[in-house]
Amino acid sequence: MNIIKKFLLIIILALVILFLQGGILKPLLPNILMPNLFLIIVIYLSFYETNVLGLIFSFVLGLLYDISTSTLLGPYAASFVTIYTLFAIFSGRIFIDTTISLIIITAISSIICDIIYMILIFTFLPDKNNISFEILLGSISTAIISPIMIYILKKYYPIKNR
Amino acid sequence: MKLTYSKRIQISLCSLILFLSSIILLHHTSKDKTLIEYSYNVLYEVLYPFQNISNNIVNFFNNTIDKYIYLVNLKEENKSLKFKIARLEKRNLKLHEEKYENRKLKRLLKIKRKVNYAQIGAEIIGYNPSKWGQSIIINRGKIDNIKVGDPVISHEGVVGQVINVSPNTSKVLILIDRTSAIDVFLQQSRARGVIIGGGNELCQLKYILKNNDTKIGDKVLTSGLDGIFPKGLLVGHVADLSPIPSGLFDTIKVMPIVDFTKLEFVTVLKLK
């Protein structure tokens, strides 16, 4: 698949996810359990598209997520870039080929992503206990969905074996 | 796939550049909203037709389910509603009398009439996909003369304010968002404060001085002093009081009057 095709595929996928998360999942799920499907794509890219292109895709995904969720541009872009780099550098040493390992990796990355986002967005939080609870529950729901998402990505965004 | 040393350096350097770019963007958009406005315009104009279709489908299913489920209790509900109407008619009559009396007294005192607002009805077609942000997308935009900062209400009370506008849609920051703040007062004690979103169903009422005789259930209304919301709109009621021995202010938790999980239609207020 050439770069333009890959880029278009990522953009279409991002729009579908935005529509799915904002139009269907948000009214159905409690806010605290809202998964971050964008993050799963970033994790996939960090393991299967380990080059500058994957990094740029992660940055673009972050920007798209920022536009639709935040009043500022950048917090998710920075979080996704950090997550991508972290996993891309250690991709050779981390095993994600089983469902359990994938769920654990996604949960950890979701927690890291939310912490970076929080650091960048807020300087003072009114209720820190509540926030940590939200981070934890959100990461679990994202992690549970990750095997299905990765399966879909492997099917429609095929990249050479790790 | 194990990365080579040079590839690792390449990714790390690019990552650093992109991370710094994000910080610069963050810094820039915190001061100037033009860039995020423009980006929102492009993104939501692409998503608008799909959101509209999905909204219609979700509404169709919800309405069908509602019709069948609520049909079961219809007789009981009808009886209680008739009783309620009779009670409200009585109250309405009394309020009408008081209204005329109030008008006369105001005329006597020569109090300036309240500023009039035009109302634009809108339907919710999308939500903020993230768990952190609390905003909704409505199907009215620049074409309908909606502008950033316009107040949004429902038949129950305050919903929030417009933060982004595209030609056909607008993003509304709802009052439970952590970045939302509205100037309010307590109806009973008339004490003024600022209501700040808590990220969940409860909001925090700040800067209410201690010893204000605040009680659970007291109504919280907009003060009109923020220059966005007209005075006297119902925001919520006091749900919890946590007295702190030290300090000047009380910590009050407020339950918004609007149930955001069931909200379907809103009204955007425009100064006439």
C-alpha cells in the first residue's frame, strides 16, 4: 500500500471512529467507560508501522481527536506522539500477539495517555480521586475493545509481519 | 520487528519535533481560537450529514421502544397528569395575577425591562467522543446566525454555551464540563458565586461566603453578570454541603436541573 492510500485509509478510519464514538457510543455508554478508539490505532501503528510515517499518522490522529473533543489543539496530539514513540522504540521487546498481552498494553498506554493529557490541559483539578478513577475505568474499556480493533486494522490496514 | 539504532534515533528526533509542535499549538490555541475554529469548521462539515443520519436512526429506535414501553403505564400516567394539570392551572392563575401586579409595581418604580432574547430551536446530533470533554453538537450553525458565546438552554434550564460554530453545526460546552464556569446566585440567600463543572453529573459552586444559610435543595439561578446568560435562568439545586472549618468560602455541590443524558432538543438564545 502506498503512502497516499495509507493516509486516506487512516483519515477515513478516524472519521468513522469519530462518528461511532460521538454519535453512537457516547449516548449509550456512561461517560466514565468511554473507550478511546483512536489510541488503539496509535498502538497498532507503533507496533506495525514503526517508521516516521507511523509517527506522523499518530500526530494527525491526535490533532483530529483534539479538534473534536477539546477546546485546544495539541494535548491529544502530544499524548499520541509520546505513546507511539514509547511503544515503537520498544516494539521489538514487547509481545502483543496474544489477546491478554494486547489488553494489558492498551490499558497501560491508556493510563499514560490520560495522564499526559491531564498534565497538558489542567493545572489544578478539583477532584483528583475522581479523576484517577475515571482514568482507570476508561483504560479498562479501551483495553477490552482493543483486540477487536486490532483484528479489524490487521484486515484493512495490512502491514508486513513483525 | 527490532528497530535499528539509526531508525530509533530518527523516530525519537521526529517525535521530539512533533511533541514540541503540539505544545506550540496548545500555547497558540489557548490564546487565539481562530485555528481551532477553522479546523472545527472543516471537520464537522464533513461529519454533519453522517451525524444527521445516525441521529435520525437512533431517534427512530428510541421512539419505537419508548412507544411500546410507555404504553403499559399510560392509564396510570394519564390519571396523575390530569391531577397535575388541575393543580398547575390553579397555580397558573395565581401566578398570572402576581405577574400583572408585578408589572404594575415595576412601572411604578420605573425599573428598566429585561433585555429580550430571540430563541432558535436546535436538535442534538452528536456528542464529544472523549470521556474528558462534555460538549454536544447541535444542528444549527453560522447559517442560522449562531455565534461563539451564545447561551444555550432547554425547557428545564441552562445547558451551556456555544464554543465552536461551523456553517451547519455548533459545538456547545455543557455546564458539567470541567472548563465551564457560569456566574450564579442562590435563590434563597441571594449569595453570588461561580458554578464550575465537575466532569460528572455534579457541579461545584464556588466563592459562596460561609454562614449564608444555604440549605440542600436551594435553587441556583444565573446572575446575568457574566454577560452571557440572562438573569434568572434555573441552573440546578444544591445537592451537598461540605463545610470546611477553615477558609472564607463553602464548598457546595450542585445537581444541574437538566438531565444531559436525556437531552434531545435545546434552544439557543440570541440578543434581539
